Amino acid sequence: MRLLVGWALLADAVPLYPLYALFFADHGMSGAEISVLFAIWSVSGLVAEVPSGALSDRFSRRRVLAAGGILQAAAYALWLLAPGLPGFAAGFVLWGVGGALFSGTVEALVYETLGAAGAVDRYAGVRGLVTAAEHAAQVPSAAAATVLVATGGYGPVGWVSVGTCLAAAGLTCAFPDPPRVGPPDDEDAPAEPAEDLSYWRTLRAGLAEAVGSRTVRGALVGAAVVGGVGALEEYFPLIVGQQPAVPLVAVPGLLVLVALAGAAGAALGGRAGGLQGRGLGALLVLAAAALLVADHGGAIGLVALGVHFALQQCLQVVTDTRVQERLSGRARATVISVSTLGMEVASLAVVATWALGGTPAVALGLLGLAPALWWLLRRV
């Protein structure tokens, strides 16, 4: 687990991350064009999501993670070498495929490693720590971004980001590959190793499990709804950076505060692991209310944005745990990828909503989703 937390810290220590929306804007992209780029990113991940999950189930999870890091590094390099709408779009295609290789693989690796140690009940806490590490990594990345953009502009920021992604890909070589196991018929009996399936049989088995059980479907859709809300994070640099009193060099530091709030929320996800549908719906209502306050800007708005992000990340850890608890383990990453596929669809809805009505429209949409979340998870 220490290796995985270290990988999460390194993989997300990307100085370009808090600035890339502004990077696009400085290269002549309008708000609508930036939304189109985000949509391309989501669609690329959507197309690659389930096939990449089956790859993770069929082959080495650590190699799949390494490939994802290499593709992300290539995306940043392409942005720097070919700035403009075509280059940005192509880079997002690469990043979308790379992100699809990450999703499902990380969760399955955590669950299987804990399963090999007989500690699957610790999943929510460990998953929360990994997610918290991903957000905490924004502290050094923001510090680096502040120094690099002030001294050399976007170029050094981008190339350092390429380097961190490649370093994280290299670290995956030290990861273990835990055995793939399914649940035994007798809860007191040891788990049996999963059958070694071909790629296509793995893909079919995962899809069958995703659609064949009502409780699994409810957990998958609930996780997709909550995960899709996270698409708003891509607009945080614009929400913070477009305020008149905020200079460009201050944006990374302010976003660190929001990221740390998200890290705290994710870390608390383990403690909130017992929440059911009603409690999760209530947290989503609070997240929507905080987002409405955040739209007013200023110090109170920044605090509210942090509260919104903390609640969303806590919800994401809990709903992800609900999914893991109900999977057989035979094609775990493939099934998780089905949920992530739904998350990408929800992300597209968030992107479209923000493009049409800004932050208030997204907040009102979350209020409408809260009853749906309760309904989806009421018996799960």
C-alpha cells in the first residue's frame, strides 16, 4: 500500500494540472472551445473505458498502469509541441485513453492486495488514503507551477509534468501483482483463484456481471453519478482564476487549498463507509449548496468550493466501496470500468451544463440528482 500511495503522490504531482485550462485560454481558446476539449477528453475515455478494464483483468495491472502514465506524458508533450486546437484535442485523446487504463485498475489492485492479506474490510479507508494522496500531490505540484510559470512560463511547467508522469510509470515496476480471486461459496473458506480467461471471455464476463444483478447495477450507477460530478474539478482553475482580484501566479496556491479539502474529504471516506442511500443523498445536497455559495467568489466562495470538493470526494470513496463489496472478482476492473463509462456520460452532462449555465446550473443539477442517488442505493 505504501508503494501505491507513493505512486499516487508522484502521478498527480503534475505542475501543469492547475494551469492547463488557463494555458488553453492563453493560446486563444474560448470558454466554449475549452468545453469542447473537455468533451473530447471524456468521449475518448468513454470509448476506451471498458476495453481497457478487460485488459487490466487479463494482463498485469502494473503494466497497464505504466502504459497509462506514458500516454499521459505523451499528451502533455503534444500540447507543448503543437499548441492549438488540433494539438490540444489529440493530446486529450491520448490522456483519455491513459486515464481509462488507470480507472478500474487502481481500485482492483487495492482490493485484491487487501484480499490477499485478508483485510478487504479496510478497503474504504485505504482507498480514501490513496485518493487523498492524489490530491495532496497538488501541494508540491502547485509550488513547482508557481515557481516555473513565474520564471519560464508554461514550457518548463509542461516538461516537468511529462517527467513526473514518466517517473510514476517507472515506479509501477515495483508493484506486486496479487492473485485474482473470486468469493468462496462459504464465507469461512479461503478464496479460490480466479479462472484465467481470454481477453474476450474476460470482457464478456465483466459485462454480464455489471448488468446481471440489480444490486450491482444500483451501485455502479450510483458511483457513476457521484464520479461524474467530479468533472467540475476541471473548471476549478477558471472559477478561481477568472476572479478580478486573483493574479495568475496565485492560482496554483489557491487551488492547493481546494485540493487539500478534497484530500481531507477522501480520507474521511473510510469513516463514512457505513452511510446508505439517504445519508449519501443528504451529502450531495450539501455539496450542491456549497457550490452555489462558491459561485459568489471571494474568501467565502473559496472556502465553499473546498467544502463542495471535500463532500464530493467523500461520496466518491463511499460509492466506490459499495461497488467493490458486490463484485465477484472474476473481472473486477472490467465491471468497474462499466461504472466509469457511466461516469464519463455524467461528466459530459456536467460539462454541457457548465457551458450553458455556469456553476449555478451545475449546482441546481446536483440538487436534482440527490433523490436519484438515494433511490439507487436505498437497498444496496
